[in-house]
Amino acid sequence: AQSVTQLGSHVSVSEGALVLLRCNYSSSVPPYLFWYVQYPNQGLQLLLKYTTGATLVKGINGFEAEFKKSETSFHLTKPSAHMSDAAEYFCAVSVAGGGNKLTFGTGTQLKVEL
Amino acid sequence: EAGVAQSPRYKIIEKRQSVAFWCNPISGHATLYWYQQILGQGPKLLIQFQNNGVVDDSQLPKDRFSAERLKGVDSTLKIQPAKLEDSAVYLCASSLTLTNYNEQFFGPGTRLTVL
């Protein structure tokens, strides 16, 4: 079975600073990796996904993530935080032949301060 | 394109009562998912449908939870009787198919409080 660990349940950054949200995965087969964002009282929205090919993946709202197999990581970054980025972020994993089922991490709440 | 619709948005019940949640997926999406999101945790898959058939219900507490998708479109999730630990947000999601990395689109969720 696959799993995801998100380090840091709460991250606080200043507006304009680098955003780094950490995600490590465990899977016995090549994984598909996802980052979702959840704004208060809303459903989850896909930010980006890694399936195969290029390991640096660009998503919406200026976010990107890099798949590092040797480190079993898929960290999410954004060069410059904006107030509107304040939300909860979830890393998730699925595998080929797994019926498109997602296993989520516990989430990281991002706070952006002036 | 309309998104995934869920109702009600909020529900407060007492333990041992029954409750039902409704989900209308994006038109044309064959696969429908119900997730349970307990405060401080990530969503956990309860049940997955492909059209009107169940693909995976291994995480569904079948002694009290039931779900159906009779015509392969709308779905209903029921809890009977509810327990305190069922307090959570119940998210419905849909995707075109259940093939690899097919994007799942999520509804706003139903927040259930069991007193």
C-alpha cells in the first residue's frame, strides 16, 4: 500500500517569501503524485500532478513541484507568497492499476503574513 | 461547466439519529467517490462507484454507512445510526473514468456534527 507524509502541519511565511511545503511518499511501485489546495468551506482543487516524464511539474497560481525518486519526495514550492495563497494543502498519491484512488497526507495549513 | 454539487452543506444531529447526504457529479463523469475528512486529517476514501456499480467499499463501515448510485448519476450516502466519531466533512468527487491519474473534481462538502 502507498502512503504520504507531510512534514509540518502549519507553515507560516511572509508575503513575498518563498513557500516550501514538504511531502514524502512511500510506494512499492512507481507513483502518481498530486498536490491539492483547499480554501475554507470549499472542496479540494488540483494544483498540479506528476505522472511520468519531466520531474519538475508546474501548476496553477505559480506553484511547482519536483519529483525526486531518490529522496521519495514531491515538495511544493512557490517563489513569492501572496496573501491569497493562505489555505490548506494536501499531497496525495495513487498508482497504476489502482483504480484512480487517492491516498492523502494529513495536510499543511499555510499562513501568509504581511 | 457546472461543478460537483452537494447538499446539505451543514448538518447537526444527535447520536443514534440518521442522516443522508446527496451528491450530483459533473455531467458525463462515470466515476464517483465519497471521502470522509475528519478535522486535522486528510480525506479518506469511503466508497468508489463506476457508473452504478461499486468498485471499492473496503473502507466503508458497512454496519452503519450505506451508499447508492442507482441510475449512475446522483449518489446518496447514509449514516444510520450516527456516532460521535462520524463528525467530519463528507466530500464527494467525480472523474471521467477510473483510469490512471484521471483528475478528480471535488464538491464543497457536507459538514456533519454529531452531538
